[in-house]
Amino acid sequence: MDVSGGSGQPRSGNDEPAEHPAGPTAPTTGPTHPAGPEPREPSASPAAEPDTENPGDATDRPPLPRPAQPTKDTPGTHADADTDATSGGAEPEHRSLAHTGIAKGEPPQPRPKEPGGGILMGRPFGVPVYVAPSWFLVAALITWVFGGQLDRVLPELGAARYLVSLFFAVAFYASVLVHELAHTVAAIRFRLPVRRIQLQFFGGVSEIEKEAETPGREFVLAFVGPLLSLVLAGLFYLAMKPVEPGTVTGVLLAGLMISNLIVAIFNLLPGLPLDGGRMLRAVVWKITGKPMSGTIAAAWVGRALAVAVLIGLPLLNQSGALGGESTDTGGMDTVTDALLAAILAAIIWTGAGNSLRMARLREHLPELRARTLTRRAVPVQTDTPLSEALRRANAAGARALVVVDAHGNPLSLVRESAIVGVPEHRRPWVPVSGLAQDLTDGMRVSAELAGEELLDVLRATPATEYLVIEETGEIYGVLSAADVERAFVKAMARPPA
């Protein structure tokens, strides 16, 4: 995406040159929506109503895109963001018309936020573990189903069988947690940030925020989960050997052995979002040298796997191939099998699609660079009339205003939405200080920020405009959140390379 002007000056995010009429005008309007038309340059007499919202509110700016929303995975899988990050072309040279005084403060660092997602159970290895509300539903389902099996194997338990079944449900999800901790430990070993672990309806998910740097690490990161599940199955098998089969302990150990074996085998299936799909992705990545090629191959195999589960699982259950007795195709068991197969297939299909979407998003993230999206700005004193400030901006070809003190230090940014709300005939009597938002450290961003790092910094301090500064502290210009959002939408609309 080309976001630089022909003369090397940055454009706004709408990829249109900044044309200014002879008379004083306000900058382009603020937030846009992905599905809506491009915003127009407002006329000298804007029809917009005055902005009465709190300038510091998150509602006064467009929601910034989020690059790494993890998918919901099936038992024991992990969700790290698929990426194929290739940066764009060289950055254009830029000479800002803003005042070159020293900006106060340092470029902000993203503030850590509690991810949430259910009941916090602990922080092993510093990673929060949450139990989602949907877990209680599946725990009740496991308790009911396993309790029915116990009634046939150990009828003497009576109602106590449901207590034993509940213990089995908790122990099974503890095994899933071990599976996810294997992914987490491997990610920490490779210095990949892990946002959280969440136990939910169809298993667990480890939200790893960045992809592995090499296909080898990606393979290891995916394989350790099923490997730990296989190890747990082996340990439960060994523990079961000295125990009598017809006892509560024997039945519990056998159930945990079989469930962990199923989790391991299922997750080794070669399709995203399963661990086996990530292993396939790593292999294709290694062969082709392109992470995106690996993602596409593994995602389409995942979709084929979803279709196979939807059709094949009920047929296997009816034929008795999975260990049950062959039954007629008209009973309640058939409906239950079909429903579970449909849910599982939908999860796999959706996860595969999300993996493709995340890979495409990550592929275009490097195109979002603060330096190329920044608007040229002019410095004005606090008592400068708005009409005079706009005249100076138009004369300089700038599209933003920075309020400075007598020494040239930036104090605040004039909000674009506030300018639009001032009728033209009032502008000579309205000082820019009355339309400005005071600068905080979070509103000062480095001109070198790009991609996900840029989005993280902007999300940490919601605002409509940000002061962009060089590493030396000099003012580079003003970054509009609307321009970032618009550039993000255009980048996502481009087909993958």
C-alpha cells in the first residue's frame, strides 16, 4: 500500500493528496467505518455539529484493529497468531513543518492489561489461567455421561457415581491444562509472549501473541502439547496396572488414560487449528520458505478435516467402529452423535478460517508505519485564533495543529472533530487552546513504530490524535487514529502476496 506523497511527504490514511483551498478550512473529518465511504474534506462551512464528548474518552476515536485474536480450539490445542510478516518498501523522507523543539516525555510503552476471560485460577510461570463459564456446562455434561457409564460398571455406587464423575471431569481438564502448559513453557523458552491460558467448552487454548521465528520452533511449539498428553496417557496406564479393574480408582485411571490418548491423537490430525495442523504448517513453511504457504495448506486440510468429521463421525459411531455397538439410525443416540459432530466440525472449520485471516492480517501489519501515516503539522500559540491557525496550515500544506508554549514545547493537539464543529464565522474569535486536548505521555508516539507495536501503543492510550516524535525528541507530526484505521482496512482488502 502506497501511503506516501509523490514528493516524499506523508499523506493521510485515505491515500488522497492533501489539497487545500485558498480559504481557511478544517482538516478532514475523523473516524470512518470499514464498510462506509471515504471521508470528504469538509468545506469552509462544515455542517457537522460541535463535538461535545470528552476528548479523552475512548468513544471519541475509532476502535483500533486488533491483530491477534486467538481462535477457540478443541481439546488441548493452542492458539498463537499465524503470521507472514513481510515489511513494505522503503520509508519516504519527510520534513515536518511542525516546530522542531524538544518534546517532553518518552515514547509510551504499552500498559499491561488483565486479559480476563472467566475465573482466574492461578498464574503458573506468570501466565494467568482462566476457567471460562462454558467449562461448567461441559463439566456437567461429562459428569452426566460418565455417571451413566459408572452405573453400568459400578452399580453399587448409587448416587455417589456423580461425585466420582465430577472428579473425573476436573481431572480430565487438569490434564488439558498440562497440555496447554507444555505449549506455554515452550513459548516462554522461545521468548514468545503468552497472554493467557483458558479452559473452555471444547478443551483449552494457549493464547500465544507472536509466531515462532523459524519452522523448527513452530513444529516444536505445536508438538509438545500432544507429546505431554501421550506421556500422561502412559503414566495413567502404568498407574492402572497394579489397581483392580473393577474399582473406582481403576475406572478413573482407565478413563483418564483413554481421554488423554484421544486428546493426543485428535490434536495430531494435520489440519488447523489443531496442533497437527501447525506441525504441517511448519513442514510446508520449511519446504517453501513461506509461512503463508504453510498456513494456506494447513488451513485447507483443516477444512477438509471438518467435513470429514461432520460426515464420518456419526457413521463411525453407528457402525460400532469406535468401540460401541452398532445401532439403528433413528434413535436419540444418532441425533446426539450428529449434533456433536456438527459442533466439532464447526469449531475446526472456523478455526481454520480464522488462521487464514490472522495470517493475512499479520502479513499486512508491517505496512502500518507511523512515519508514513503521520500528518504534517504546524505549531501555534495557545491564543492563536482558529482562522489564523488554519490559514497557516493551509499555506504550509499541513493537516494538523500542535499548540506550543512560548519556548516551542508542545502542550496539546487541536482535535480535528472540534474544528469541524466550529462555524466559519466564529473561527476568528475562537482560540485554538479551546479546541485542544492536553498531551499525555501516552499520546506521544515514536515515528519508528510500525505494525502490531504501533497498534498496541495506540490502544494503550485511546485518543483521536497523537503527537509523533523522532528518537531525538523532535516533533515529526500528528498521527490520526482515523488514518491508521483507514490504512488498516485498505491493507486487509489487498490479496495476500
